[in-house]
Amino acid sequence: MAQDAVHHESASKRIWTVFFILSVITIVEVFLGIVKPEFLVDTYLLRMKLLNWIFIVLTVVKAYYIVWAFMHMEHETKGMRRAVVWTAIFLICYLMFILLTEGEYIFDVYHDGYQSWDF
Amino acid sequence: MDATAVRTGTEGKIWGGGNQPLKVSYGKMMMWFFILSDALTFSGFLAAYGFSRFKFIDSWPIADQVFTHFPFLHGVDAPMYYVALMTFILIFSSVTMVLAVDAGHHMQKNKVIWYMFFTIIGGLVFVGSQAWEWTNFIQGEYGAVETRAGKILQFVNAEGERVALEDVAADIAVEREELTRSKGLWYLEEQSTLPDVSFEQVKAGFLADNNLFIRTQSQTEEGEKVVLSREESIKKLNDDGVGVVQGANLRHNEYGAPLFADFFFFITGFHGFHVFSGVVLNFIIFINVIMGTYERRGSYEMVEKVGLYWHFVDLVWVFVFTFFYLV
């Protein structure tokens, strides 16, 4: 019973900590989105603005905390975790890579062709 | 010994039932795999959005210029604040949900009831906020001119501030013949909503005022929309303009590419539907908790399962927020 109480306290403490982290990340995101610092907009990394990379990384961090802490993934067995998380990560990366590459290719076709699309 | 135990012949066999492979119950595991497949559905939508955006990377609408409203601050340019507020509402309802699950682990019925109640309220507030966001998007604010190719021309003054169609339009009488079946094709009907001003009025007003310029959909290297010079603006409007558009629907969109509106309606709509069904599921479980179903069952696992779904809805929103409003 005493052990239970200790566990309970640490569980709700963890919840509030995670809430705090998620809030701070969201505030940082909104701040960056409104201010749009020059050097982050002008710097490109792998053909994308550094600012956008920051947004995506922060989003993944948020997703990590939601899945691990709120959805209790951290307490599941390793097999369960891998079955869910790796499947999603692999398929989503694959889908993103294929569709974004294709989208960029079509942009080039429109852009470099002899047909005007802006009329 | 044989007489005391009923044997099913499946003891020790993991998949024979009764056991919990990967130490999760059947229901929880299936919820996880449903979430996985639903996550792939949403990533399919967002990947399609990314595809279209990369395809029109130099003319896609800028979210800051589209979502600028905040309740009770009419006319104030407030990009992002409202959607940030919505994000907080959803994250907070996720927190109350996980607190409910935690209270369920300790069989504290009253705590579960209260936390679930707050979760449901949070969900309803979020759905309401989304409805408000949609309303603003559909009604539009400034209006724009559409060209032959379906591109958008917006009006700005010399300071680069947007000017609404009503302010551009000249006060000239334009006759508009109503579309009736006897005059058009039998399946065509008069549109239910018409813009307040006609293209002719806007054109006349624009030509008369030297302080007006046209902002196009195209983007500069710095990611800002191109504003044409006065001569170019007049030429563009004369050559290409065909009609006016106010607000957005699936075919026309005053903010830019109609595809943007299509994806906005579809993805946020699909997410909103998930939130709504999450609220319904939460409500059913909430009633069960009040009636003491799980107290008698000796386990609040059902709360945990709807909790998983609810967190998933939050998880999706985090990504929608990033890809629609930030990136």
C-alpha cells in the first residue's frame, strides 16, 4: 500500500512534468512561427529551411512525450513498442520520401516547361 | 488433481486465449493496432498535402496570412494565437485524460469521474473552436479576384496592407441577369451565395485608385508574396481577371490555391471528426464509470483504452498544427 502511494505520486508528477514540457515546446514553436528569425529562414539544410527542420524536430519530440508518457508506451514490453513504433516510423518515412520527391519533380516539370500556367 | 482443475488444453500456448502476449490485454493491443493504422491514414493525408505543396511550392498560401483571427479581436491581425490556444486546450484535455487513467489504476471512482468530465469538456471546446476557425475560413475576410487559370489576385495599398473588395469596388450600377432554367442548361442553378460586389465594380474601382496594387500568389525567394507595380497590376487585372471570390469552398479560395482549402477542410475535418467520436466514446465510458460498471468489474481498463484513443487524437493534432500552421 505504501509502495502504491509512492508510485501514484511519481506518476502524477511525471504527468505534470510532461505537460510542462509540451507547453514550453508549443510556446517556443508559436514564438518562432511569429518572429521567424532571419538566419533560420535564410539557412537551408537538405533543401529545406532550418526553421522548418526545427518545427519538425520539435513536433517529433512532442509526439515522443505524448506516446511515451501519456499513452504509457514506456511501460509496455519492448516487442510491443517496436511493433507499433517502428512500423509507423518506417512506413511514414517511406511515404514522405516518395511523395515529396515526386511533388518536387512535378514542380520542375511545370516550372521548366514551355507552357505558362500563370494566366 | 484432475478433478479439481478444468483444463482447456491451451495452457502455456500464448495465442490460445487467456494469456496476454506482449503483456497487454487483447483490447489494448487491438486499440494500439487501430491507432497504428489510423496514424498511417493521417500520414497519408499529410503526405498528400506535402506532395501538393511541393508541387506548387512557389505559390502556396502562407498560413500566417490565412489564419489571422482571434475571438473578440475583430480586425486585429493575430496569426497563430488562436490555433496555439486550440493546441493547449487539446493538450490539457489529454492531461486530464491521463490523470483519469491514473486514478483508475488506484480505483478512485470519483477522481475518474471528474477527470473524465474535464476531458469531455475540453474535447467539446476544441470541436467548437474548430467550427469557429472553419466559419472564418469559409466567410473570408478581404476577398480577391480570380484569374482565367484560377489563380488569385489580392489587393494591397502602398503600405502593403490588404484592402477588402468592398473598399476597392466603385459604386457603379451593374446589371446582373439571374440564372434560370429556361435560360441556361437544365441542371444549372443560381448560386445560393453571391459575392457582394461584381467584378466590373472592382475593376472600375481599382483603375480609379492609384494607391492600389495587386499581390499575386507567386512567392519570392524570401518566401513573401510578389506585389506587382501599378502598371503591371492594371495589365494583369485587365488581361487575366475574370471574377471575384469571397471566402473559400472546395472550388474557390480567396487565400490562394483551391487545393489548400480542399486539404484544410479534409484534414482538419477528418481530425475534427476523430475528436467528435472521441468525445462520444469518452461520454459512453464516463456514464459507465458513474454507474459503477468498472468498479464492479474490478478494473478501469476501458478508461485506459479510450484514453489511448484520446491521446492519439492529440498526437495527430500536433502534426496537423505543424504542417498546416507552422511549416
